[in-house]
Amino acid sequence: MSGTQIGYHRSCEEHPAGELVGFARRAEEAGFSFALISDHFHPWLDVQGHAPFVWSVLGGIARATEKLQVGTGVTAPLLRIHPAIIAQAAATVATMMPGRFFLGVGTGENLNEHVVGRGWPPFLVRLGMLSEAIDVIRELWEGGVSGHRGKHFTVEGARIFDLPDEAPALLMAASGEDSARLAGQKADGLISVAADPGVIAAFDGAGGMGKPRYVKLTVCFDEDEEEARRLVRETWPMSGIPGRLMSELRLPTDFGEVADVLTADRALKGTLCSRDAEAHIGHLNKALEAGFDHIYVHQVGPKQEEFFNFYEKQVIPSFPT
């Protein structure tokens, strides 16, 4: 893909598996060029209500779409699932979507990773684990028998037999300079949840120049803008929760306790609640001005079809590829 690309975020925390497959098909029809899907064991909040296994959902999406580029946003190949298994899962999906699948990886959240009882290492330890995990995944994607004994992971006599003709792109999430530098060094692109020029500068300085940069923007389109704000406040106050807590809190109930004490302004921070097309176009343009070239939009709540119709007719045509 080249030029400005507008994508769609499929929130596994808010929707069951079957709906997520249908949303991917509808995103393709509406003119979105790519889509990312979250990889969670738990939702952020109990009220969100869902967390299907992403690799099963991706199999359905592979059958339901024909040209949509699809990636995980993002998978943590550290604790919950060994990187060798992620390498196999991603390779399988890539064979079902030739040239259309990419693997997004990151350092993860305690919310999802603690469930297997392996503890929750500090950030810099997890960053080192991710660096090694990327090496493990890329080696297995080369074919042949792999043996790896590193600081964090061991692979013994492993070979992936079902490989795509071309290995999928591997993108890395980053929210700070340390992770952005690693992404610049080892990944094929950057994924961010905030349009932060500092992250791009660190990414570019470490070898990321010319690689794609993805950023997620959260919106809630509704003809009733007050209802949109209420819905975000109740079900998706995530942008108002400090970044460190996002990776450290352990259970959906913990996030709920934090969300309960947020002011309305804080809970709505960074989320556009508007029915005005120019407001949405301006929201996307700010991300482009910050240096991102792939913008994927998360529509909060159940009104996904209304969102697709709105973007198909009034927003996407303003961003020719």
C-alpha cells in the first residue's frame, strides 16, 4: 500500500466473533483499505463484555474478505503465548490471505498476560523479550528447522511447514522513545495509539525512515452527539486512563475502578464524538500532519453500520490513495 490509507479498528473487547467477521467484510465494502483487530484475553472493562480468541476470528475474516489488508493490533508474543506459536499462527493466516496479512506485536498488558501465571516483568524486561521474540518469529518464517536458546525463550527442533510464499510484514507498537527505537531497528513499520511526533522521530532515527506508520483514532459517530458522549464515558473511557496504568492494571474490575473516578472531560479525552464530516476529516488530517500515513478508526459502541455508511459517503472520499 502507498499514500494515505484509512483503516478500521475491530474491537474484540466490544463485539463477539461473528460480528467482527461481518465488520471486516463491511469495512472492505465501505472502502477502508486495511483493518486491525485487537488481541485480548479480557476486555478492558466488564461492561464491554467480549474477548474472543483473535486467531479463530482471523480465519473467518480470511474467508469473508478479498482485498482488505488485515493485521493484529497488537499481539504480545511474550508470556501468554510463546513466539514460536505466534509465528505458526501468523504464517497460517498469511497462507489464507496471500499478501494481505501483517503481524502487529507489542509488549502487552498485565490485563491479558497474567492469566498463565508467569508474572508481569517490568517494561524494559518485556522490551528485551519482545526483541528476542521478533528474532524467533523471523527465523521460523524462513523455513527449515529452528533451534534457539536465548535469555528469554527456547525453541527446540521447530519447523513451520505451512508458510506463505512471502513472509508477512511485522509491525511493532510503540508509545515511547525506547519502544519506538526498537521498532525502527527491527520492525517493518510502527503502530501507535496516539499521534505523537516524538515517537515518529525516535522511530525514524533508529532506522524507521520510509517505513509505514500506523495510528489509531477513536471516534463515536452518532446523530445524537450527547448520546455518543454518554456511550464513550460508560464503555470506552480508555483514552483518559494514564498510559502506565493501561499496561499495569490486572483485571477489568481494576480498570472499572479507575474509570469511575475520571471526570467526564478526562474520560472523553482524545475521542471525537461528532456527526459532522468536517470534524472527522480534520481529526484524521491532524494525524497525517503528525507524520502518520496509515490511520485506523475505532468506532465506539453498537452503531457500526451507521459509522460505515457515514465514512463511506462523507469521509473516505476526502482521502484518495
